[in-house]
Amino acid sequence: MPPGMRQRFRYKFDNLMARGVGAQILLLAAATTVLIAVAAVALIAYGGVPDDNPENDSFGRLLWNSMVHALDAGTIGGDPQSWGFLFIMLAVTFGGIFIFSALIGILNNGFSALIESLRRGRSEVIEDGHTVILGYSPKIHTLLHELAAAGSNQKDPVAVILADRDKVAMDEELKGSIGGGKLRIVTRSGSPMSLGDLALVSLPTSKSVVVLAPESNGDGSAMEAHESDTVVLKTLLAVSKIAGGARLHIVAELQSETTEAVARMVVGPEAALIVSPPLISRLLVQTGRQSGLSIVYTELLDFGGVEMYIQAQPELVGHSFRDAIFAYDTSTLLGVVAADGELLLPPPFDRRFQPGDQVIAISEDDDTIILDGRPFQLHPAHVTPAQRHPVRHRERTLVLGASERIGLVLHELDAYVAPGSETYVVGEGRTLGELDEVVRELRQMTVDRRTGDVTNRVLLDDLQVASFDHILVLSETDGRTQEMADARTMITLLHLRDILQLANKKVPITSEILQIENRDLAAVAEADDFIVSNTLVSLLISQVSENRHLVRVFGDLFTAGGYEIYLKPASEYVPFGVDIPFQAVVESALQRGEVALGIRRADTARDAGASFGVTVNPAKSALMQLAPGDKVIVLADD
């Protein structure tokens, strides 16, 4: 049966009401107009106007009276005592009350919907030169803090965050992230994988786009690496679609090296792709072999104190790299980006600068990289003659905690140890049973495994930890929150300290901490060093978001083989107990084919207020006295 007139009318009415507040108000206005017109016609038809004044009988006057009664219910109280007029105006008044009650309800609902829309963060961002952050993870707090520090000398730094979270909850959680900086944070609620939602954050006008890898599912459980990378890849596809042909500075965090090639196809060679698990594994291994290295990297990566810059210095053309090092007093040269794009970290010391070359320098700011070197006559006694490097010996390493990156840690460790070395891995979870293929690939060391709870004192006593040369404590996050994983790490460290004190032995311990807030608590356990993994990754992302070229520099520094950062005994470079300029340390390092970057004092190695004894980029003219236990921070190939 075809629909009747009533059904058709109801269908059209429903569609009209569904169009929103504007259509509803127009409908009420039309109803009001009809009501007023009908009332005016009724007054004329029934002669309801008692006034003898002919002017009050005009149709225009009747329309006016009807409108006044519709708008103001109290008007009827002053009407003349004509029953026909009173009844018609009473009907108009009732109609007006109904219409305006409906209007108030519609306006109230519309205003509530507007507030809800603003609360959900659905309006389009109109900014220029801002940093866009797509996604939300625990790393975002450190990232925002560093962006605030980087933007301290900018006029109006802005970070725009798009994440599939409630806007109000994000705003509340991020209140204290910038540490008093002037960074303006704008949040929008939506999926970074959605083209419609990405259109809200003004990607084409942004300075950089940061894509964070999700770490957990909606239920709070840890997300698998391949699932996390799937989200990042889809986000990168959406970003590329929105950008069109525009050249965006994209920084993306990945969880698996196997995804990097596919991501590179999507975003091109210019994008900075940071694979965080291998990075943290390398830092854990490097730091586990030389205490204080994580502090050096933190100094280089954060925007407080010294930073790393790539800058053209045409005044150096024709000068050798060795001479250029001494041409700076308050800056330290690390290497060169050649005119053809080749990265030399460092170049041969006798290589001369060519037009178009850029220096890689450590300095307080980009405007402090100036040729302020001072002539200084070094006393020969201030430079210790180069000594023969000691031969590597077999090592025994204990790894506590079977984290998801244990395989990467073993691969990295194998690149550093001498042949015949031994590694013992203890931990819980399925990861420990999946190491067969990794173990077969190792060349320098053998690996034994044992399943057990690393917080169990009986187990730790049975391991005879005092017999090892190095101890690494990794976070076990499988099925645990980051807070609980850090708590377990601290319990393990306390047990290790007690065992080693009872044995009267000193074994270097390096532990992985996930949250920066827990580092000071973990320091009570007197571990030699900490890798705050989320913080270091955030620092690296923030640096690369400000300067796309730094990803290559850090990639070289963090890779085994070639030149890396080492902390070596100061006794190998300069004598103790005499005032010497840091320039003497630099000269001594150059004679060994190394570049000196700073020092680490043994007497303040556990003092967080003194940066754990680390000073990067001291002035070459600064006088200092080094003591036994002090270290020189160098860029060296071994």
C-alpha cells in the first residue's frame, strides 16, 4: 500500500527536524507567523476588536496585536472586555507560550550541543608553524616539556595534539607537562588515521608532524609491536594523503625494524623514522659497559643546557678539522656534513673545510656557535702520552628481566664483548622461550637461560651475582603497568645491592626505568646507571622534530661499529692534581684519534643536582683539576 498523506507529512517533518537547530528555529518562526496571521484574520472575520478607533481595525494593527500577545503572555491582562477579542488573544497567547517554550528548549539543546562539540575538540585548528603530535602515549609529557624548552625563544610556540581520547581528559592530564614554559597546547579529539580528523589540525601549515607509536590497547593491556606499527603506518598513509604534494617534516616512532622499509615507501627518504626498541637496547648495552653514558646522551638530547646543531660556518673554509676544533672555545665540534650530504662523524682530522660544508657542533644555543677560540700555550707535561689499548678479555654478563627486547639486547651485547664471553638471562614470560634463533645467531658469546622471578631473593642468591662482570636489569612489562614494572625493578636493585655489600664486591649495574618520576627512587638502590627508556625516546623525537638532519647524527652515534661516545679514565689523558685547561684534554684526545666532549667527576657521580657529575662542552680555556676515578667523555672508534 502506498504511503498516505499523513505518513508523507510525518516523513518530511522528521527530515526537517533532523537538520538541526537552524531548521528547527525556522520551523518555529514559520509557526509563529502562521499563528499571528490566523489570529488577525479571525479578529477581522468575527469583529473581535471593541475599540471604535478605525486605526485599530487595520490588518497591520491586528497583526501587531497578535504578535505582542504571542510574545508576552501578560499583555492579555490589559485587554478591553470584549469576549471575542479575549478568546482569540487567549488562543494566541497559549500558542505563543507553546512556541517559545519549544524555542527555549531548542536553543538550550543547541547550546549544549555546541559546548559538547567544543569539549570533544572538533573545531578546526588555524595555526601556522606549529608542531602536530598524532597519537598519545606516556612519552608525550616529556615531549611537550622539551618542545616548551625549545620554543622558549620563539614568539608563540604551539603544539597541536590529535588523539583518540577525550579532550577534557587530555587537557587536564597535560596541565603540568610544559614545566612553566610558554608553549601553547591545543588538543583535538579524533583518530589520527582518519582523513576527516586529520583535517582539523592544519597539517600543511605545520612546522613538523610527530607520530607517536601507541603502547597500549583500549583496555590498558600492552599493544603488540606489529599492531602498534600498523596504527603508525595507517596514520602515515593518511598524513601523506592530506599533505598531497606538500613537503612535511615527519617524525614517526616505530616498534619494529621490519616495518621501517614499508614506512619509508609511504613517507619518502626525507622523513625521520625512529625505531625505539633497538635504540633503547643499544643504549642499555652501551651504558651497561660504561657508567654515565645515559647521562651524556640525556645532556645532548634535552633542550636544557647544551644541544647539538648543524650549521654552516663559511669562515672555516680552507682550515683543517683539527684547527677548527681549537677555533671554538665555548663550542665543541663533532663532525661535518659535507656539501654533497655525506655525514662525517668525525672526518679525518687533516680534512679541510670546503664551501657548502656544515659543522656538527655542541653548544648552548645556535647563536653561540662562534669562533671564540683563544691562543693558549700548552705545557707538554699537561698531556699524557698515548698508551696502548688494553686487550679485551672474556666477560660474564647477567641480564635480569625477559623484556620483549631481550633478543635485541643480546644482539647488541654480542657486538661489544670478546670471543668466549658468557651471558646469563633470567626472567619470566614467553619471551625467554623464544630466544633459540637469536642465540644461534650470536658469534662472540654463549647464552644460558633460566626462568624465574627476578625479585625473588632466594633466586638472586642462587645466581651468585658477585661473580659477574656486568649486570643489566630490564623492565618486564608483559601483563604489568609501567608503574608496577618500575617497582619490580627497584626491588631487584635493592636485593642486588644487599647481596653485593655482603659479598664486599663491586659489580656495575645498569637498569631500565620506564618513568622519569621513578629514577630518583631507583637511585636509592645505588645502581651505577639508569636508562629511562621512554624519556630518552621522547628527547630524541623532540630534537629531530626541531632539526630533521639530527636523525642521521644520532643514528651513527647509537650504532655499534665506527665512532661512538665513550667514558675513559682521565689518567690516560692528563695528570692528576694540577690545574690544566680543558684544552689539554682536547689535545690529548686528538693525539689518540678521538674528540673530547667533556668530563665526568667521580665525586658527584651520584648527585642528580650536579647532573651525576657529567659536564658536556666545557670551555676549552676553563681550568680544572682531575682526580682518580674521573672520566673523559670522548668520541672514539673503540
